[in-house]
Amino acid sequence: MSDWHQSSLEVDTAGRGTYDVTDRIQRVVGETGVRIGLCHVFIHHTSASLLLCENADPAVRADLEAFMQRVVPDGDPLFNHVQEGPDDMPAHVRSVLTESGVAIPVTRGALALGSWQGLYVWEHRHGAHRRRLTVTVQGSRD
Amino acid sequence: MSDWHQSSLEVDTAGRGTYDVTDRIQRVVGETGVRIGLCHVFIHHTSASLLLCENADPAVRADLEAFMQRVVPDGDPLFNHVQEGPDDMPAHVRSVLTESGVAIPVTRGALALGSWQGLYVWEHRHGAHRRRLTVTVQGSRD
Amino acid sequence: MSDWHQSSLEVDTAGRGTYDVTDRIQRVVGETGVRIGLCHVFIHHTSASLLLCENADPAVRADLEAFMQRVVPDGDPLFNHVQEGPDDMPAHVRSVLTESGVAIPVTRGALALGSWQGLYVWEHRHGAHRRRLTVTVQGSRD
């Protein structure tokens, strides 16, 4: 037997940075009763993305920001798509270099993440945004 | 109840650039009758990839090309795998930095993309190619 | 009818480099009896990742290493997260730029990879590690 569950989540960001959604996604999985399967998380935007990342030392995510800022600097004169400001096109590039969708195994009713893995929404714009996710949980209750 | 559907698509490219396949994938989803689930798109190549990207301003995709050309320039002397020309190895790197497979939620029988999200085949070689995709739609008709 | 199968694999690495797991994953798929569906592979780490890559010329993967070494050099003074050494933070960045999970279509009971596609574990640390994967195979036996 196979079950399908789908729900929406909203994540309010306060501008560029990473926002831990691991616990919220775990709660969605728990409510479905699925024991073995997959949990797919999708972000409906092209200037924010999803990140599976080390979850213990916040310096890792600060270093990731520094890396992206070096590779895709705000205000880069390379870019023509600048209508929404100097962080507009860099946000799209960062989104393309990371993930819009992430699937995580569900094992014994829980997200089977590694000990050091957390799931984050990565806001790439400097302004605050409301970001919409769809969580699809599929699998078996047996 | 869970349904599985799989079909092949061919995309003829005219060389490096992005090719919108959103409508073709949407048509495949519609024909399956799946109401809630996931649509997985896979490209069977290592020198072309898939891209979920802003779909309103073509300058975004032109800027993405410019970014990749700067980070992974054709003819980069770093590379030894040059048998098929100066765009051979850069095509593989671009493919690794982007996606070979993308899963998109299916909601109420349609691809649940954000307002500004389109799905593109990104041809990384300069020559024209026929690219093969497999679309797997899974979910429930209820 | 829909089937769900999940199993664990361990991959022992001898330090930085790519390790072909295509045949091992194919064997898991074959044992499930699933004829049409998806095989999802997940790596439970943030300093090793998964790579779908050209499988014929080893120079491709050597060139990928050279590319990453240029973009994210070991010992980069940009990074503050250096507790585990000069390859610690670069390993996290490489993991973010590539994939922690890969889904591959299953067609006629086999992984539907392109002729030149192989699946690799990419170890980003210099030291040897035991890496854990979860393989989830879902689909129909019909």
C-alpha cells in the first residue's frame, strides 16, 4: 500500500541567510504516518533555495555565504538583469547552483538525515520574503 | 491507490542555450490523470542538464550563460579531457553544477511551479544535439 | 500496485576522489523486482556527495577535481570553519555545489542511465571515510 500526502509551508525570512526547517518538515512527516518512503521538499521561487548542510557549527553557513559572495558578488557588472537591484541576478545564480527540490528518505517514520545534516531555506535576497514550500510525503505505513 | 507512468521525450537543441520544456512536461502530467504526486524529469546526458529558472525575463538566462562562461570558460587550459573540443569538459562541469534530475510536485493534476518558475533543458555544447528525457509521474488519481 | 524498498549501503573511501557505485545500486534495484519507477540514492554526509558523471574517460573526473580545487581551494583564507583542517570547509562547499540525493528512473527493471552516465560517491575529504547511503526503490512490478 502506498500513501500520498501533500502540504504547504510558509517560511518568513528576514533577508539573506539560512533558516532551519528540519523540525517543521519532520513534523509534517510524523503526521502522515508514513513509515518508509520519501519526503520531497520543493521551494516555489527562483531567488531562494534549499540547502542540506552541516547543522552544528553556524560558521559553516557563514562561510557558505562568504563563498557565494565571492563567486557571485552583488552588483556584478557581468549581469544585465538588474531591475530589482544588485542582489537580483546573484540570487538567481545562487538558486541555480544549489537546490529547488530535495528528497530525503523516510525510515521508521522519521526523516533519515545524517547526524550532521539539517535542511535549510536559503534566502538569497537582502529583503524579507515569505517563501512557499510544498512537502510531498509518499510511502508505506507498514 | 498509486499510479506510475513513464514516458520519453526528445528535445532537439540548436547548440548552447536554454530550451523551455515546461509545457511539454505539463502535457505529459495531464495525460496521466495523476492529481497529487510528483513528476520527475531526468536527462540521459552529461553535457546537457535541467534548469528550474526564472521564466519572465530572457536576460536572466543570458546572464546565467555569462556566469558559466566566466566560471568554466571554453578552452580552459586547466582541462585535459579535450577530445571533443574546447566546450567538451566545460559542458561536463556545467552539468555537474546544475541538475540531471528534477522532481516537481503535482497538485490538482498540474505541475505546481511557482509563478516565475520554468523548466529548461540547458544545452552546454555548441553543436546541435538531440537530448533524451524520461518523465516519471507517480501519485494518486483521487 | 506500488512497492517500496529501502536498504543501506556503505562505501569505504580512501580519501578525496570519485568511487563508482553504479553496479552496486543496479544490483539493489534488480533485487527489488521493481520494473518501472524511481531509484533514489541519498548520502548521509555533508563532506561527501553524489555525482552523475561521464563514465568512459577517467580524465573527466580528474578535471572535475582540478576545477573544484580552483574554485574552492583547500586552506582558503576565506573560511573560518577550519577545525578539522584545510579540507574541512571546502568539503562542505563542494557538497553544496553537487548533490546529496539523486533519483534515477527505473525502466524494465534496470537503472535507466544514459550510455555515458555513471553514479559516483565523491569523497571530498583527504582522509579515508566510511560513507553511508540509503537507497529507496519505489515503483510497480507490472
